[in-house]
Amino acid sequence: MQTATRPATVTPPPRPRDHALARMRRAIGRTRARWWAEDAGCPAWQGMFWTLALLILLGGTAHKLGAFDWYTDHPLQLADGTTLRLPNSYASIDHPFHIAKERATVDALKAWRFPAWFSDHQGGFPAEFYPTGGDLLVAFAYLLTLELIPLAVVHKLVVIGVFFLPALAYWAIARREKLPLSVAVLAAVLHLFVRGNWLAGGSREIIDFGLWPDVLASYLPLFLILWGGDWLRHGDRRGLALAVAVAMLAVYTNPRSTMGLAAAALALGLVAFADLLRRGPHPTVGDGAPSAQSARRFARLLRWPPLTLLGRSALLTALIGMLSAALLLPLRDNQSLYQFTIYFRFETIGQVWSDLEHGNGIGFIESVLPQLIALAGVGIVVGLLRRGFYTRVFALLLPLSYLLITLVGWTWQALPVFAQLEGQRLMPLLRPATIFLAALGAHETLRLGTRLFRLRGGTMLTGAATVIVAAILLLHPQIPIDEGQRGLPLRQTTNSPAFTAIARSAALLGAMAGPGDKPMILGNNMISWHDSFWIPALTGRDVFHNDWLWFWRTTDYGYQELLQDEFGALDAPFLARHGLTLVLIDAARGDLLDLANNRPYLDRLDAGTPGGYALYRVASPPGPPNGYVIPESGTVTDLAVTPERLTARISADLPGNVRVIINDFPRWRAWIDGQPVAIGRTADGYMTLPLPAGESTIELRYTTSQANWAGRGLVATGVTLLLCIVGGPALGRRWRRRS
């Protein structure tokens, strides 16, 4: 008989004594998890309520900003008796310049080319010196409307849409983070109604001053964070494609945005890497270096999470760089030719925080309300405690951006790569993170009481209270916050008789000018600072101006970018030197009008109306025969000009030179009777060609340089690589099914 044997009792090893610090950390972790557990379980109706509230807020703001008001109350009566409705658009500061540039971009797209040379204004400039990312957005939107909506109105609608981008990004990030959507609505209220200064990225900069491409480029890193996080954390290929696309748009809109993109990418990478470290030790990859015989070990190494994260970060950076190369390489290649007017510099590190001592008011504390900066500090603490991915990214992004602005705008401003930057123009990079963190800090501070007492519905009540209080503080006229720092923008629009007078002058110019004419405009400020840009915006003609960027070249005709000697500009030598065949003078400038009326070579075609321009034709001689080609002897018998090509037929009595009134640039090439010739440079920056006696044909073309070809090759490589990464797995699966 067999007896059962009892198995030996195995005594478990003694459990090591828990360290007090570890127990405290776990207790804090459990408290933190319970504290924010309510956010993940918010009722669906609350999300729907706040989404609807956000849509109503954006719709009401769009209405106030004139999104649905497309035409002015002052139509133009043409000479033939017809009435022309004029577009009601933004008219302040830079808006006319951008609308004129957008019109030139539309003309280029309709000719099936991307703009490479803008012939307006001041003799022309290469597209990379004033990049076209924002212009292409407006141009594509205009063409999608089948040109049924005026371009100036499309410009206004796009600007309003860009202004709303942070609100949409906050909503998307709050949903990803499982934050109460009231935080996103609160952030939207702060963004819409905290105006900031003119270089802060708010409504004052984008609408009052018209610097909307700079603002767009500072908002797009928000979407790099949104979609780049999907790629870095989960390997989402669609997130990779979207992140690369928005980063590329930011660079092509304003190369300065590379600073904001770098800060956003660094914050993303650091937070993602910190998540890997927090998960604990990872499986080892084996002893020694991988070799060809250790395929399994090598594959395991490639799947090692830190190495995977590093590879994804490198791929994201490489794709952004390749797809941006078509702009960055030509810009770097011709950097010595571009002299940007530097208005401000940080002279001390303290001016990065506050620049009031110089009267500029464009330090960080003046960029947004000081109260928001304090609340953003609370938001940083909340973001770190909450341990949500995106809140930690923002908590890191704000100090990183501030450090970057300090280094680039103050410490390294003398380095060649940063010499053309103004540190103050990087300030918009701080606004999106500051506002999001301030909204988070304000919301959590108010919700503290409801959490401590576990009040039911406390999150909803807190959200409603913070949004209402913020709206009152920013919109009520009796609140003791400076009215210039809050509320809706003080819009200047074309809905005025002055714009009708300008449009009348533009219509007369279009009717009386020939294809070879080039006008100069003297006088401004009928509506705003750069009114003269309405003439090319309405007519599409190349124009010279007495105001704003007289020449982008080092050749200078006045202090900084302004033409100082307006009276000398009416002298015959000046008009002849710059190929000016027509002159428009502000009807309110009696001093210039008196001078023009006493010049025998200026024939007045129209006296103008109040708010418009008087129009004069320059007699030839002493003026130039046309606005582009001036031979030393002989006549121009035929002339055809497009922004990137000029062809002229010249009958010369004697051999000599011919001046071409287009700014000299390395990419221009010239031919005479089909034979290439060298281009000379005049003292005032134009081009000159040797001209034989008799009949000859000259041709100038704006060509593609080696840097351009290299940039295009990198773009093509990047697009191919991105398509393979995004579409490759799906094509592979389809191929396997067919096999």
C-alpha cells in the first residue's frame, strides 16, 4: 500500500521593507489618479454642450470681424455709367500689400507656375525673400470659389480662419487629453479677446497690423504637437504626414517659424522619452554589438523603444527638412543679398521679459496680460502633476520657447544665421502655449473647491464660471484692464468713400496705361499706412511706391525703407532712371500737386477726387520711353513683359548698352538674337546689356539655379519617401491578397 506524500512547504522569501519615500510616491499617485478620474468619465452631453458653445463663439466672432460682410456701402460709378461693387476687406497697414502679392500669386497659378519672381514692387524681388505659403492659401481658396468671391474678401476670410486656428487646436488637444472641453473654450475666449501688442500673435498683429503670415507660422506648431505626438507615441503614419505638412506650410509661410517648430519638436521628443523612462526597464537587446549572423538580435535592437523613438524623431525632422529645402536652400544661397530692415533688438536680457524702457512694449510681459503669465505658471504645475502627454508638452514648450527667444534674439543675434532675425518678431511663439496653460491653470484653480468637497457637477459649474468670468473681464467696458489689451480688434476696412476714390484712380490707371507703362505713387494714409498697394491689388500692374521697402537691395534712396526726397522723385532724371512713365499723387498732397503742375514734362490726365490720386503722364523725353527697356540710342519697337520673362525688339542707331529696369539678381539670364550675353549691373541695381547697332531682339529669363534644383530634388525625394511610408503597408497588404 502506497501512502501519499505531502509536498514540502515552500516558504516565500521575505518581502523587502518598503521605503517610506516610495510609499509616499504611490500615495500621491493614487490621489492624483482619483483627482482627475472625473475628467475621463465626463458625460457625453457636456462635451456636446462645450463643442456647441465653441462653434457659437467662433461664429459670433466671425460675424463681428466682418466675415459675412463682403461689399462696401460705397459703389464705384464708372465713366460709362456702370456701377461696380467694391469688396469690403481689411485695409490697415500690411493688408493691401498682401492682397497685391496674393493677386500676383493667383496670376502665376493661372499661368500654371508657382511664383518665383514678384515683379511688383520696386523693380521686383525673388519669392524666397517674401515666401509665398500664406499667399498660396489665399490663391487656392480664391480659385476654389471659381473667382466668384472677390480676392480681397477671400483674403479677409482666410485671415479670420487663421485667427481661429488656435481655438480649434485647443479643442482637439483637450479631447485627446480627456480634459473638460470647457478648458478649450476658455482658452479660445482668452485667445480671441486678449489682443496683445503688435508683435504678439493676437488680433492686433493679425488684423490691425495685417502681419498674418507671421501669425499663421506661429500657430502651426500647435498642430505639429497634435499630429507629431501621434507619430512619436504610436507610429501613426497619417499623423506623420499631417505633421510634416503643417511644418512645411509654416516654413514656406515664414522661415522664422523654424524656431517655433524646433521648440515644439524638442518638447514632444523629451516628453515622449520621459514616458519611456517612466515605464521602467526595457528588455535587453543582448550582449555585444549586433552582427550579420545575429539577425534576431538585430531585429530586437530595432524594436527597442528608445531607439524606435529616436528613429521616428529623426525621420520626422528629416522629412520636414527635405520638403522645406526648396525655400531654405535658395534663401541660404542668396542670404548676403537680402538686407532686412531691423527695427528692434534686445539689448539686455531683461528686455526679453519687458521692453517698456525703450517704449516698444514688445517684451513677453507686454505680449499678453501679466495675469495670464501668472496663470500659465499655475498651468505648468497642473500639467506636470496631471501627467497628461499634451499638458506636459505645453508645460515644457513655454520655457523652451522663452529660452530660444532669449538665445536667438539676444545672445546669438550677431551670428550670421540669426543676423536677419529680430528677436521681438519671435514673440508670437510664446502666445499659444501661454494661453493654453493659463486656461488650464484658471480652470483647475476654480475647480479646487469642488474637488475637495466632491460636489456633483462641479466640473460643469467650474467651466461655466471660468468662461463667463473671462468673457466679462475681457469684454465689459468697465473692467479696469487696459482696453487696448482686450476685446475685439479695432478694424479698418475698405468700407469708406476713400477706398472708392482709390478704386476710381485704379480704374483710370488701368484704362489709360499701356503694357509698357510703369507708375509711381506718391502719398498715402487715406485709409491706412500702405494705401498705395491697393493700386497693384486692384489693377495687377507693377508699381513703384514712395513708402515701405523702397528697395529690398542694399541700394538705398532714403532712410531705411522710406523715400525721403519726394520732391526730388518728380525730377526728370529720377523718373527716367527708374523707368517711371506715370505718376499718381495723393489728392490731399497740395505741395506735391503744385510741383507736378509746374513741371512741363508732366501732363495731368486726371485731377483725382478726395481720398484718391491725381494721375500724370511723363513726357518722353525727358522721361523714359517705357518702364522696362531703355536703350542708349534707338527705339523699342516691341515689348512683352511677364514677371519672369522680358522680350524686346530694339532698333539701335549705334552700338551701345540697353538698361533693363528690373532688379539685378543672380538667377536672371540674357540672350541677344538667341546668343547668351553677360548681364552687367548698373550703379542703382538694375541690369544692363551690350546692344549692337541695327535690329536686335533681347530676351531675359528668370532661371533655376543649382540651389533651386537641389531643393526641388530634396522635395521630390521627401515626397516619395513620405508616400512610401504612408501608403507602403496598405499597398503591401493588397499585393499579398492578390498573390
